[in-house]
Amino acid sequence: MPTATHYYNAACSWALAGNKDKAFRYLDQATAAGWDNVPHLKQDADLGALRTDKRWQPMVAKLEATRAQAEAKYNLPLKQELEAIYATDQAIRLKIDSVEKKLGMQAAQSQALLDEMDAVDERNTARVTAIIDQYGWPGQSMVGRLGSTAAFLVIQHARPSVQRKYLPIMREAAAKGELAKSSLALLEDRILVEQGKPQLYGSQLRSNAATGKYELEPIEDEARVDERRAAVGLGPLREYVKHFGLTYTPPVTAPKR
């Protein structure tokens, strides 16, 4: 089932393709599905062609009104704290990505940033686990989509023992619609790979020390991986791995007799 992010990304694609009608249609669907990141929408270069259209301001006003209505029910201090945690989680990773692209993964600067990332993750883990222990899972109805995403990312980046501890509560949250099923899938894959087992959704990759390139960790029943991905709102694996510079060819399955 498409998520708010899927609708938003579709809107960006149609805007870049020059089809404003479809772009606005998908933005309306993204809003209805819970998209609430107004600052991002206003700054997103992909939507630049839409900003001079007469439909832009009414659409933004509708999104802001929808967000305000939802925020009236949020734990706003907790939402703001989690969004700040999200910023720290992503900032260090963007910095590492930039350095690795310029200097390579073995550069001294990369290692220093990795040490900094570990420290950031430890601080964020301590705070987010305290929040979960006090409030339960900080779901979308409590802290909004971005706040809930922040909590997920921190657990995803935590030590394996922390991931395993909070997996049951995250499964329960996903079943109730308080956590994206696609997010839960990423955590389940990470835990399986850490345990030396094949992953289910193909989300986890490793760096090949010999080639310096990424490659997929082993996948359980790989012929049906895209079926499982679609069931939790993830796109085809071949599209996902393009972000890592890979070309994926699905395995050929023997015909049924």
C-alpha cells in the first residue's frame, strides 16, 4: 500500500517531468496520507516548477491547516525533541557521505567522522529508549510522521541488543499504523543480518573490501523479495540498489510444472 512518502516522491517525479496536473494530484494524496513536512515541501527543488502555479498557495495552505489540526493532538515538546534528534542523526551521516564521495571510505577524515557518529548515536539512543520506556512507542498520532521516523532511525542505528529489545514494541506499533511497515522491515533485515541469517527485504548491503563497492547481503527466497517489499510499501529492489551504484538482476525462477 502506498505511503505518504510514496505519493510525495511521485509528485516530485511528475513535477520534474513537467506534468503539473499529476504532480498536484499526488501532493493531495500525500497530504491525505499524512505528509506533514511543510518546510521541506517549501524548499524542495524538485517542486520548483509548481510554485508559480495558481494551485500552489491553496495547496500549501491546505497542508498547513491539516498539519495544525493534527498537531493539536500531538505531544508537541516530545515532537520537537524527536525532530531535533532526527536532525543530529542525519547531519553526521550526510557529512560522512560527502567526505566518502570525495576521499573514499578509508580516508582519515572518514574514520574521525565515524567515531563522531558513534558518539551521536549513543547519546540519541539513551534519550530515545528513555522516551519509549516512559511513553511507549512515540507513534505518528503522538509525535507526527517525522518524530516517529526519528525514533525508528535511532533504534535502527543502535547496538544489536537495543534493536532486539525494542523490536516487539515496534512490531506492535506497525500493526496499529503508528510506525511505517517499511521502517519495521528495515529493522528486521538489519537484525537478521547481524545474526548471520538471510534478510527478507534486501535492504542491507555491505562494502566489499576487495572492490570497494557495495553488494547485497544474502536474501531469503530471493525470487519473491519484491513481493515482500511491495507488501510493506517498499519499491522494487532494482530501484533501491541504484542509489548504491548497483544494477540488480532478479533471479530466474524455474517454471512451474
